[in-house]
Amino acid sequence: MPGTKQGQKHRRGKLFIVSAPSGTGKTTLCNAIRKRFPELAYSISHTTRPPRKNEVHGRDYYFISSEAFEEKIHAGEWAEWARVHGNHYGTSASQLNTHMEGGRDILLDIDVNGARQIKNRYPESIAFFIMPPSMKSLEERLRNRGTDTEADIEKRLAHAHKEIAERSFYDHEIVNDSIEDAVEEFANLIAGYRENTGTQTASR
Ligand code: ADP
Ligand code: 5GP
């Protein structure tokens, strides 16, 4: 658990990293957490993947071209970036720094590669791994979501095994079986970290 920083004048925002195999319910969980903690900033990633139906540029992701993404790699603009399921995803360093310097805690929904890079760059960040109750339910969730092609689903399931194999790297593991229980567990953990730095939480 983090040390107490009460009485400190300038408080840097904390980074809460969340990773899970695609289809586990991480977006659903993060949306619930953002409702519980409306003051928590959400890091909006950049991606070269095309938008899904209902996804909005600037709200869910910044959808950019591969060329624009490459340029930002060379310009050193990413706090972390990774290739996931054949597309590039990246977190803007300036976006993170603005929130952190402003004292806002931030939720980052990123993959295992990205989580390792953020932990290296910001060792005080806290990483959560969300597990599906089983591989069968993961597959069902991916299919029921109805947003991915069969080829995409196969790719995501194959990748899930590799991601799960790395879960011991994370500070906390939460199984998303019942969504209500998972939200409760996640919210309690986040509230605990925030209370230890004297931050007011909106969850109680
Ligand atoms: P991810 O962001 O991890 O790819 P989503 O949040 O898009 O996953 O969830 C994948 C699908 O699973 C969605 O259709 C969502 O409604 C459903 N889902 C999420 N959590 C649960 C749960 N605990 N039980 C059953 N279905 C769930
Ligand atoms: P999706 O395409 O389903 O939205 O996301 C696919 C994967 O990319 C998820 O594991 C998600 O956490 C990850 N991801 C989203 N944004 C970023 C990012 O900025 N950096 C990294 N490394 N991974 C990301």
C-alpha cells in the first residue's frame, strides 16, 4: 500500500493501470468505475484501429492513421505504445503529465506491454489485471458483443493466453464474474489507494 502523503502541498495524480484480455469486460468495468469516481481522469488512447459502431473520436479513442502514429513515435510523444491485435495503440505523455501535475488521478486502460512501460516510467503506478471467469465465458462475451469479425475474435482469444500468462506482474487481480462484485472490489481498492493520499473519493 502507498505511503501517507497528507499535508503535502502539491499532490501528483496517481496512475491506475487496468489490463485484461479483450472481451473480459474491462470497458464495462472502467465505465462503472468512472461513474463512481467522476473526478478520476480517463486516459484517452490513440489507435490506428478503425472505430467500432458507437465509438466516438475523442471520447473512446483518438483514431489516427498509421503515418500519424509513426510520426509521434519518432517525436517521442508516447508515454508508452504497443502493437495489439495488429494495430497500434499509444498513450500521450503530455496528456498524462497534464493530469498528474494537476493532481488528478488517472485510469489507464492499456495492454500488458503498455503496463510494463508505464510501470518502468512511473514506478508508483498501480496495476490491476481483470480476469474472465473462464476461457469459455471470454469467448461467449466476445461473440455476444457482436463488434468483432470472426478473424478478430480468433486473434483476441489466441492473444488472451499470452496476456493471462503475465498476470503475476500486476499488483491486483480481479475476476469479472458478477459485474456488480467486480465493480465493488475494484472501487474499494481504488478508494483505498486514494484515501491513503488524503484524496476525497466520490464513492461513499
Ligand atoms: P473489454 O473492454 O474487456 O474488451 P467489454 O467491456 O466490451 O470488454 O465487454 C465484453 C462483453 O461482455 C460486452 O458485451 C459486455 O456487455 C459483456 N460483459 C462485461 N462484463 C460482464 C459480466 N460480468 N458478465 C457477463 N457479461 C459481461
Ligand atoms: P480494443 O481494440 O478492444 O479497444 O483494445 C485492444 C487492447 O488494446 C486492449 O487490451 C486495450 O487495453 C489495449 N489498449 C488500448 N489503449 C491502449 C494504449 O494506449 N496502449 C496500449 N499499450 N494498449 C492499449
